Amino acid sequence: MEQRTLGRTGLKVGVLGFGCGDVGGLIVRGTPAERERAVSRALDAGVNYFDTAASYGNGESERNLGATLRALRVRPYVGTKVRVSPEATDTAAAVIGGVEASLERLGMDGVDLVQLHNPILADGAATGRSGLPLRRVMDEVVPALERLRRQGKTRFIGVTALGDTPALHALLDAGVIDTAQVCVNLLNPTAIVTPPAGFPAQDFGRLLDRAQRASVGTIAIRVLAAGALSGTVSRHPIAMPKVAPIASGDDYAEDVERAQRLRPLVDKGHASTLMEASIRFALTHPGLSTVLVGTSELAHLDAALAAVERGPLPPAALELLDGLWTDLARGTAR
């Protein structure tokens, strides 16, 4: 598997990362045997970064990932996340306490990466929105994460790059984080490309370009749009039954409908499925370090491995996508 450098961390990571979240659900709700088979298969293929969070399965993802790695007697790169309540009166205590609880569930003394899980809002953003203002992140969260780094509980620090685009750009430019998890898929390609006017998704303003200039390692999330790029509203029995889109349509059904309008990419032979195409689209950006894919069964992992082996989408596919995205912006199908 191709290896890329995770920004200023210097870590060499496989272009496919293992998502341990609720959406796919294998690490949260799979049996121990299923979890061990999938993790072993991923490691054998060159996957060496595993991504979890305290909120996935209310801690079950961390507990199960730690148990799986101990059973297999392996220690790949592991990243987790901490979420801070906007109402917390002591941000540092919330961050440090949250990470220490994560380490206990994982059964580890430290991890390779801790990331803030809250969306990041512009200072003075309307009250009542979920997330933390940029100033609070800079003045309170980052120092707490740095304290954890000094204590040896994490090697690197980062954020989930969701929230207000100007705030995300400002944080990257500040040079205080090592990594950013970036939402990118065929339904919202704006972290990589400039969208046509009226495109129906949040514009992340070519966030991957910004991260690359700042030497911030990038981890693609929601690359399959939580499964909407399968083109069907049905969900796998082990997957999260209902999911809310991130930075794309108003609901999952709308994302599925928009995905169907990208089918010419498959019909013209550029990829076998839209899910494969979306993984390979993310890989077109040289600044992207790894693509996280969550799985519900071993076949999903095998499909993702096959996708990354085919490499980035070719120029002809990207040219076709430009037209399809323009049609989405116009509300018509080509």
C-alpha cells in the first residue's frame, strides 16, 4: 500500500486508515472474532492508522479496539478524540479528564494522536450552535492538549476540521496543530476543488491546500458520505441505523438521491462503484495523508483496499465530475 507522510508529524501512514466509528459499526458492534479478522486483514494489507473516539458507541469503540490490538499483540498508530462541552467551566480539566478516560478504555499509557472532536466556530458566532469558538480552542484547548503531549499521553495533537470555514482556515494558519480531519467526498469536494456557484454543500475553501501549506497532516473523513454513495437508503444490520449528513444534504435520503446523479462516473467505466470513486477522488490531492473508511463487514474493508490499490482518479474522470457537479449546482441531471 502507498504510504504518505502525515504532515509535520513525520509519521508514514498507509493511504487507507481504519475508521472505528459508529457509522460502519464493526468495531463498536461486531463480535470479537469479526473485529480481530478485520483488523488483522487491514494490518496485513498495510493499514497502520486506526481512528477512534470517546463518543463512538459511548466508549465501546475504544474498549473494543484496545482489546482487539491486545489480542493480536500489535500496536499500530492509534488516534482518538476528545469532546468538550460548551458549558464546561474548566476547559483544561475537561480535555485532560476526557483523554485520560479514553486511555483507560483503550488500555494504553498514551496514543499517537489526540484530536478535538468539537466543530470550531467563528468568534462571536450565534449562541446555541454546537461547537467551540476559535478563541477558546486557541487559548484553552490547544494548551491543554500540549500539556498532555508533555506528559507523554499523546505524541501529536489535532482537530476535526468541521465548523465555520474561516475559523478552520485561521486555525490551520496559526501553526498550532499537527493534524486535521477533513470532510471530503463526491457530494462535498470543496476541500479539494472550487465548487460551481450554488453547489449544495458547505464550501470548505480548498481546505486541503491550506493544510498542505501549513504542513498539517490530513485525514479524510466521511469519504463515503456515511454510506450515501452506495446509492441506497438501506443500512447494513451492524451499521448505525440513522445518520445525519455532514456538510452536504439536509438528510441522508437527499444525499442518496444526489449520489445517483453521479452515476455516469461508473457508467463510463472510471470506477466500479461510486464508493470506490469517492475514495480515489480524495487520493487525488497530494496533501492528503490517509483516507478513513468505516466498515460493517470484511467485504467492505476488501472493497476499500481494492479502491486504494487503483490509485487516484484519472484526469478524464475529474473532467466528467466537473460537469456532474455543475449539474448538481443547477439542480438538473445530465
